[in-house]
Amino acid sequence: MAGRALAHSEALAVLQAPDDELLAVLDAAFRVRRQHFGRKVNLHVIRNARSGGCSEDCAFCSQSAVSSAPIEQYPLQSADELVAGARAAADVGAVKYCIVTSGRRPSAQVLAVVCAAARRIVPELPIRLCVSLGALSAEQARELKAAGVARYNHNLETAQRFFPQICSTHTWEERVATVRCARAAGLEACCGGILGLGETLDDRVDLALALRELQVEAIPVNLFNPRPGTPLAGRGKMLPMESLKALAMFRLVNPTAELRAAGGREACLGQLQPLALFAVNSIFTQGYLTTPGQGPSRDLAMLAEAGFEVGQIEG
Ligand code: SF4
């Protein structure tokens, strides 16, 4: 509460807390959450602007080169389609619209279409724009900034130590470099990961600490929900109580970051889903990249019943 940074051992103790202490852990996270964000929950809408066919081999991902998951695959959507998606997102009360493309890095064509969409969305619609296009050069980051993009998403996915076990086609350090590149261009950084890939509790703490060191503005925490046809299809999903302790830990390590319960929220938290709101201040509504969510009407009902308010654009 006083702004002192949590040490690794303290963060680890949160993850190791017995289930009987879950409410105490969530209470600690909620005090910090309330101090910085009150009871507001920012709604985000994610748009898969190009699905599947990625060259990379991230073991959890149904869009990867090594996945045979039965997902819908399609080429880059048009600027018109992306603008229509932003309008629909604004209509459900989202504060951010995130355009995502599969792939290692954006081609000139991808960048041109996304920038064209941005130049229409930003002045016309009451919504902020985030994009996630893979690894970026400094020049590409500046182009996105000039087109009006507010934030760039590029997840570290997991701890530096564990990363080589989930991806061999690029490195954790390359991911960090892209986050730094986006920030250097004046973009906010949205950067998180996915929990439950086989990493240790120490790895989870290391990821949270790495994000603190990078001073990222937003942290999406995905909860692993195995996808058929991927190398990790046989792993179990994250369990509700371990998920909640992890979200509380991320909040306590990163008190002022916009913390988001991202993919896997409904599947992994189950009946305990509303408890996540006591740690996080942001959710995706309208589903995820390749899986559906419970949808805006159930999300809004959940927020209202748990006593939370929908966040508005500030400034
Ligand atoms: S997580 Fe991203 S980079 Fe990795 S395989 Fe999936 S789409 Fe490609």
C-alpha cells in the first residue's frame, strides 16, 4: 500500500498460500486494486484480424506452425472490417479495441492496413486502440504511433528461464526488445503471459517481476486452457484457486498496472470467476482470439452482481 516493491520470496508466498488463506490473499490484492482503480473494470475487445498460419512454434497456441487445432483460418481482414469491429466494441462499452494478427512480425501490407484502420478509428470512435502484430522494428513502432495507436501488445508469455521449453523459433529476449521498442516510440506497453504451461511457481514470480522491471502499463494474464491439436493438448488447465492466487500475486507485484484476466477466464475460473475482479481491473469481453467467452451481457451482469462498475475512457 505504501508503494514498496514486493520481494521474490513475498510474491512466492502468495502463490504458496494454503487454499484456506485464499480470501486473505484476495483481500490484500483488493486493497491495492481499490487504492489505484476503485471498483472500475475496463472492458477490452480483442479482434483476430488474421487467424492461423503463424510461422512460430509456441506450444500452447492453436495458430502456430506446429498446431493442427481445428480453428477458423483466414487472411488479413480489410480496414473496413477492422473499423466495423471497433464500432461494435465501442457499442458494448469497451475502452480498448485490440487488433491482433498471427505471425512473427508484420509485413508492410499488414502495417499499412492496420494504420489505415487506425487513422479512421481514432478520430471517429470513442475507443482507444491497441495493436498486437508480433515483433516490431523502431520504424514500424513509429508508424503505428503516428497513425494514432495508443498501445502495443507483445507478451513475454512466461519466465525467461522457461521460455525455451515453449518456443524454439524466437527468444524471450527478442520479445523484451519489441516491448522496449514500442515504448521508445511513445506507445504504451501491454505485456503479459500465460500461466499453467508447466512453469514453476518461481517462474510465475519471475514473469511478474520482469513485467515490473519493464514498467508495462497493462498486463494480460492468460490462464492455460489446453487446445486440442497443440503440443500441450494433454496438459491440464489452470485450476480456479491457483489462478486466483496468481492474479493476486500479479496485482501485488504490479500495483499500478492495468491487470487483465485474459484468455481462459471462464474456462479456468469456473464458478469462482467473479472473485478475479478483486485482483484485476480489466477483462476481455466478446471472447478471445480462437475461443469464445461468455459474452458482454453475462460479463456486465457479473460485474453488477459483484458490485463493480464499467470503466470509462479517461482524459
Ligand atoms: S503465440 Fe503468436 S507468435 Fe506464437 S505461434 Fe501463436 S500467433 Fe504465432
